[in-house]
Amino acid sequence: MGILDGKNILVAGVTMHTSIGYKVAELAQQEGATVIVSNFGRAMSLTGRVIKRLDPVPALIELDVTDDEHLAGLADTLREHVDHLDGVVHSIAFANPETALGGRFLQTSWPDVGQAVHVSAYSLVALAMACRPLLGRGSSIVGMTFDATVSWPFYDWMGVAKAALESANRYLARYLGPDGVRSNLISAGPIDTLAKKAIPGTEEFNRVWGERAPLGWSTTDSVPAAKGVLSLLSDYFPATTGEIIHVDGGLHATGS
């Protein structure tokens, strides 16, 4: 019997097998969950191929978290597969690498900033509200962040978006708590995902973690972060909400 036995979990934002979202889906199935994954547009075909590695192959739905029509129809789309949700995983972020990342912070225009905040932060709230009709007491929302308490080289407006995400998580915890719905984040160390590789200069993150993480850190191993997500989806944190759990080898607690 697994820690997610009998639970229905939506993992939003699965693209490559190297992603944290994919590893969450894989481990959640192993822990007894029924998993649904999402992506949208041209990435749907890529996701469809990637999830064929999973057994059983999870249902794949199209969901653009910035599309009001997709969000409005999400509950009905999910009902085609499950009658309720026990967990929602938000593994979604985007900032234009050519304009909003890589040291261009002072030159980024509002449309690119707005896109980063919309996709990477506001969408957590939008997704939660779209799923709310299927969420009951004891259900859990889990998002992914990257320590936004400091500025990072090259991370720029994604760092600002993650700060907004962390604040949005606290407000979700406030407003959904009376319904028994928890909202928490995992703050993971750098993982060599497709998204990270799109950010210019992120090899600097690997160097910092390699030198300073007390427990050490593997940038090619998404299992620790995924296990953190699973723990928050499970019933083992029944009174924890609005929290940010660091899964980063301990770097957040160390000085320079």
C-alpha cells in the first residue's frame, strides 16, 4: 500500500522525462495514485510520447493555464476520467529566455514581464480555482519554486515571478484552508530540465550547488524533489499549508 493509494492526482506541466513533473507522475503511480497529466499545443505530442514510458499510461488532457476557455472547461474534462481530485501539482513556468532572462533584467518590457508572471505565478491560482469543484477536504495543491528570497545571476524576471508564486501560495493557503484544501511549494535545487537549459548562464547554479550544498546535490536527479511533492500530496502533512519545503541539499540554510 503506497502513501497515495486511491488518490487522484493532476500533474500539470509534464513535457520531458527529465522534468520534475514527469518524475512526480511516475512515483505517484508507484505509490498507488491515479494520475492525469496535462500540456498544450505543440508540446502535447511530445508529452504523449514521453508518458508511454509509464505503466499504466496516464490520461493526457490539453490545458493551457493562460486560456480562460481551457480553465472554464477543466472540471468537466477531468470528470471524464475521475469523479474528484485529491491533489494538483503545478509544474509550470515560463519567461522568454531572449528578453526576460540571461542578464537583461533592466531592459525587459512589460509584455514579457507580464507573460512570466501570468504563466509562472498567477496560473497557480487560476489552476486551483479551475480544479476547486473537484477538491474536497484533505486535498492538496503543490507547486514548484526556486528560492526567491535572493537574486540569482541570469534568473531575472523568473525570479520575480517565483517571488509572486510564493506569495500567491500563502494567499491560497489562507483562502482555501477553511475548505480543508492545503497549498504548499517545493523549493528544489537546480535540475537539468528542458526549462533550465533554456536559461542562459544556468551552469552557474550547478557550480554554486556543487560547492555549497551540505548534503551535496545532483542536477540530474529529480527524485528528491519529486518525493518532496509526493509527501505534500499525501496525508502525512495534514496541518501544513502556506509552506515552502526546501529540497535543495541544504543550500538555503548556508552562507557563502
